[in-house]
Amino acid sequence: MDFQALIIGVVLTLALQTQGIEGIVRRPAGNHMPSPRHHPGRPAGVKAIVCIYSLTNDSQVKKVDGAGRYSHIQTRLIRQIDTDDSGRFRIELPPGTYSIFTRKGNVFYATRRDEKNNIAPVEVLPGKMTRLECSAESDQTAVY
């Protein structure tokens, strides 16, 4: 194989590789307290809007009453996608680290943090789909 054919092969291989984020959005509600007799399963997936922002720190959002709720995010919106009816989504993204929020109306929701106070960080690696579960804001209160 000559050098030109090798380069074309590498470029085609890289072009065919996809990377991004895939997962499901769930809405926790009801009693999730541990009990010998009560074993709540995972909440069902729900239709939601998933918003992918550049990595966002807690200092870059405007908070709304309640944990994990925001009315404004100062970082750049990269992509937004609707889940299917069962809460599943798949979105291709360039490699990098992003913050993932769910949105209901004008309120964004995310509760996970890392040690640097970055909100819901997710790393996308070259050629890999990162799998995750997200929570959607609930109108009902979940008890833990």
C-alpha cells in the first residue's frame, strides 16, 4: 500500500467514527426511601428537551428557587435535542467536555457537580459514544 492510500484510509476511518452522547432522561417522583419491603425501580423515561452547553461552572448560571434549577446559562449552547417518547436521545458532538441540562419552559435543570463546581460535566472522547442518564425536573416531589 502506498502512502497516499494509507492517508486516504486513515481519513475515511476517522470520518466514519462518530462520537457524542446517548442516553435516557428520567423524571424521579414519589418515595425512593430505602426499605426492606419497598424496592422502587428506575423511573420510566420521559419526553424532554436536552441542552448541551460548553462546560458550565456554578458561577456562570442564574439560579432559580430549588436545587439544580436555572433561569439563565451564560456559556454557549452547543446543541439541543428532543428525546423520543421513552426519554431516549443520541447526539453527535466533537470531542470535548460539556454540561448537560434538561429544559422545561424557560427553566434548565441539572443537579450533578464535579469537584470544581462544574455543572453536569460529560466528556466526549474521539470515536466513542458517552452513555448517561439525566433527570428531568419533576412537578412532583421525590423523597429520598
